[in-house]
Amino acid sequence: MSPHPVRSLVAHLRRLDRQQVIYYGILLAIAIGLGLFLDSAARPWEEGVAAREAAGRNVKAIHYAISGLYYGGWATLAIVALLALCGPLALRQLGQNFVRERSGLGSRSVPVFLVFTAIAMLVAGARMAPRLDSSLWGDEDYTVRRSIVGQYERNAEGVLWFREATWTDTLFRYRSPNNHVLFSILGRLSLGNYEPGDDPSKLHFDETRLRMPSFIAGLLAVATTGYLLAVLGFTRAGVTAMFLIALHPWFLRHAPEARGYPLALALAPLCLTFLIKALQRGRLRYWVAFALSECLIFYAYPGTFYLLAGINIAALFYLIWLSRHTLARSDRLTLAARWFTANTAAALPIVFLMAPNLPQMKAYLAKNSDVAPPGLDWLWDNLCYLATGMPWAPWEKGNPFDFHLSAHPVGSAFALAAVLGIAALGALRLWRGGR
């Protein structure tokens, strides 16, 4: 006689350990939430992009949100199902012979490292602070007007009125991909409610409050870079790197900006740090932290896709090649399953939240498809930016503040060779230092 299905389910649940219960419980909660959302959500063919285009009317952010979230919800449900299938292998225990390598700072190094970190962050903060209220430049201004605060517009009668940016604009206005959504959310929360009135003193919002999330992220970028090198086993190099970054012109250029770049600068070293710890320690909490940091860094600035691709290619290279003599095959398979599951989990919220934005980005790119791809001059200028914070070629002739390296070619060439040579030696040292 076959066992009762309810009793079989209860018996199976009792065999699950705590990690499995949490894992499948979270997936079940997400699936139920998505199901309820899809059941009550407006249909794209009734109120979304398709309906507006069929009626010959303008498509706004809200219509992209209706269509994108609906279809993104179904795609996210498919990802939840995939994560459920990955669970048995990803949650499998590592073998008894798996050696959990030490990664991080030793107990004696922590106090000294924290002191140097605090000093480097103070230096960076002092250098970034003057830019907090230095007015908004093009991309900052565009995003603040359309996705964070709003702007004054004239109606059909020529009367000025203030069009406040809604939360739908913050999350899903993406006609021009200048909206770095994670910063837009944090900047809006930091700024608070802005309600301009007739009082002239209320016509301007506080730029310092707007940029505060970027300022904090810039400070954290100093610390996370140093910690990454410490985890790799180069604590003194980590201390040096923190001070180099705190004084680097290109870092100081981007770190306090009302954009997603400072968040990416802080999260990128953290993402790689968690991946290294996950591979060396094998703990599930590091895989969770790696997935979360991947999700946040992409949401902060989608251009980090290339960085994430490089990080994950390195992880595959480690699992397939570098660890073949040091790890048992079953442990390598388990780690590979956890790597795949972490990346899939990171994609889950991104697919849902970015589904309304990707069609807008596609339309923007199609509209600007005739732009010539960057050439060697662009690459050379950016290498110079990376090394010194200045381009090689002039960017605006006749501008007295147009500082460029080609104005002093001999000294600049020597400085570039020195900086890039030191970077190459550092990369060689990292390679020779082990996995």
C-alpha cells in the first residue's frame, strides 16, 4: 500500500536541515508573492506599452512599468523554479577533507589596519567634501530633474507648474539610460520630500544631502579596496592602495557624484572579496553576500556587466583549472553549483526590476546606433585617466582649464610608464602570490 502523500511530505520536511528549510522557504515566499502580484497586476495588452502603441498615444514610464513588471514577473518565476532545481546540489555539504583556508586579516593586524583605514577615509573625505555643493553637471542634472526631484514646466496656457518626479519615474524612467536607479533611490531618500513654494529660499534643494549617499559610498570604496588586498594576503599593499585612491584625481572626480559610479566603486572590491572568501571558505553566507553584491553593483550601474563577467570568468577558471589538484571532484562540483546558484539568485531581482527599463535602453541604443565606436585614441585617453586623472589629448581647445598630458609629452610619458609599470608589477606579484 502506498504511503499517504501528506505523511510523505511531512517525513521529507523533517529530513531537511536548517539551511534547506530557509532556502526553500524563501523561494516559496517569493513564488507566492509573484503569483499574487501577477494575479492582480494590470495586463500589458490593456494598460501597458502594447495598449498605448495600439491607441497611437505616448508611452510613459508607468506603461513601461506595467508591461515590464508583468513579463518580468513570469521570467522571475522561471528563475525561482531553476533555483529550486539547483538547491539539492548547491546545499550539499562539502567533504570532510575540504580545507577552509584562512582569508582576511589576522587578529594582530586588525587594529593597525583599522587605524590606517580611518586615516585614509579621512583624507578622502576631506578631498571629496568641497564637491558636495558644487552644482549639478549634465547627467546629474538630467537625472535629478526627471527621476529624483522633478522640474518646472509650462502647461498649454503657458503657466509654470512643478512636475514632481514620482517613484515610478525613479525606478522606471529610462528613456535615456542616465538613470542609475540604485543611486536615484538613495538620493531621493536622502533628500527627503522637496516641495517648492513661493518662498525663494525653497526654490533650491540641498545638494549636499542629495550627494551624501555617493559621499558615503566613496569613503567605503577606500576601505573595501584595502580589505580586498588584505584578503588576498597583501595587507601592506592594501594600506598603500587606500591612500593612493584617496588622492587619485579620477577617483575624486567620480566619488562624490550624484550618480551610480561611487556605489559601484565601493561594491566592486566587496563583490570580489566575497567571491574569494566563498571559494576559500566554502561557507554559504559568503555565497549569499556575493550574490547580493552582484545584484547591487549591477543595479547601481549596468555598465559593470563587463566587470562582473570578468570576475565570474576568473571564478570558472579557478574551479575548472586551478583547483583541480587541490580539491576533490565532489567539492569542486558543489562549489560550481553554488557559484551558478549565486549568479542565478543575483539575476532574480535584476530581471524583475530592470524588465521595464531594458526596452527603453534598447530603443535609446537603436536611436543612437550611428555613433562611431571608440577607437584607440579613446582607449589611450582612458588609460591616461586611469593613471593620472587627465587625458592625453585636449578635450576642449582654448579652455584655460583644459589640462592634458600631451602638453608635456616627455614628463607625461615618463609618469605614465612608471605608473602603468608599477601596476603591471603588482599584477605579476598577485599572480605569483598564489590562487
